[in-house]
Amino acid sequence: MEKGKRREVVVSALQFACTDDVSTNLATAERLVRAAHGKGANIILIQELFEGYYFCQAQREVFFQRAKPYKDHPTILKMQELAKELGVVIPVSFFEEANNAHYNSIAIIDADGSDLGLYRKSHIPDGPGYQEKFYFNPGDTGFKVFQTKFAKIGVAICWDQWFPEAARAMVLQGAEILFYPTAIGSEPQDDGLDSRDHWRRVMQGHAGANVVPLVASNRIGKEIIETQHGKSQITFYGNSFIAGPTGEIVAAADDKEEAVLVAQFDLDKLKSKRSSWGVFRDRRPELYKVLLTLDGSNPSL
């Protein structure tokens, strides 16, 4: 993207099945990052908590041992080396220990290998199979954007993707592309509940409402975790995708196969489209105070 040239960027979403061995998963992630780079990708998204199984199926003290401090985190250091070697941007999801607090976090690694900073997951789910409140404090970073070599990006994590306020907050701060690493699949309490279409449509709406591309990366495979009540099982449904600025799907994976998705976007063209569509020109922030309440009954501060 030299001066005077169009600001074109190629984004990628990876999708793979995790084992419960960190080194094996790191090797898989590296292999797919290299494959994405081979397809021309500049910004490459790996799925949520890819170092191991999605352990939040169970409430077990031993799983806190999986958390590590942000500083000198071995997986982040490894991805910094890889990003620098390939000249690509890699958001890196990890289980963070911060003194007595724990977070579901992501570090944004720029194309020169530098660490641009940290986002901590804001919305923490708590339901059968997805018992994250046992492990994670609510994030305290607020929604952030990161100026990478290729684009200004907003990155949020899994359950955050169900909240339109999060997407809007990032785009208001200048995010040109939204990224959502994810771990979602079947519901242990209800075999008949399949959220994949709902999950996808919600994020397509974020892309269309904010006139920005959106990248979602999810895992695949069946994972069984021992809980205090016996075994819990989730089959992760993949369906990673890249949406364009009207919410259209431009690349998509299935629910079973490993995938490296790529799509190219002209950021200058999208900036003009976003301006001309008027959704940011015609906003009325003074009327939105009700969003600062939980029940909508007392919007005055």
C-alpha cells in the first residue's frame, strides 16, 4: 500500500479442530497462517482460545492452570516471530492471568512482529457448556481499535459478537474491518438447538449496519470434557466466514473441514461508500441515552 495506491487488503479466517495439546495446536495454527499468507492474506484471524480444548464446558479449578500472564506469553511470542517473518497481522487469542484476575484476551500482532496491545472480552456468557463466568472476569479494556500496517481494525471475542453496541463502538472509533474469533457449537442441554444460522446472520447485520467487512473464525470438531457431573460434549460447527460491507457472504467454510478463507477489500472505496450511505452522518447520539440503562426505564444520568 504505497502512497498514491489504493488501500487494498486481503483478510483471512482460519478454521480447524483443536486437540488438547498446546504444541500440536500451535503447529496447526502456524501451518494455516502460512497457507493464508500463500494466498496473499495480510490480516489472518485464528479462532478463540486455540491453544487447547474449549475447557469452559466444566467448572474445574485445575483449568485455571492454563492461564498465563500477557507479558512474555509463549504463544504470543511465537506468533510475533511468525508475523514478522511473513509480514502479516495476527490477532492472538489466549487465557490471561493478571495477578488474581483472569481474562479471555487477545493480543494484536502487527506485520513487523510488534505487539499493538490487548483487548479483554467484555461480555462473558454463562450457560450449559459455556460456563465462562467461572473462569473470566469481565474485560476492563473497553472496545478498542488497532492501527495495523494494513488497516485500522476492531477485534472482539465470541459472545461480544451478539451485541450490536460493540460493533458500532469499534466502527465509531475508526475500525475499517471487524474481527471475531469464536468457539461455538452444539448446546449440551438441547440436541435440537442449532444456533449457526442465527450466529451468522447477527454478524452479517453488524457488517451491513456499519458498512464494513467482518471476519469470523470458529473451530470444528467434537470435544469431550470431564465435568463434576460426568462428561460434557460440544460439536463445534465451524461455518467461519467473511462478510462484505452490505452483510453479504463473500467466503464461507462448512461445519466439518479445515479451512483457510480469504477475501480482498478496497478500503478507500469502502470509506466512500460508508460516507455516502449516511448511517454515520444521520446518527442521533443524544437520543441513545436509553442504551446506557439495563431496563430502558430511566435513561437520565
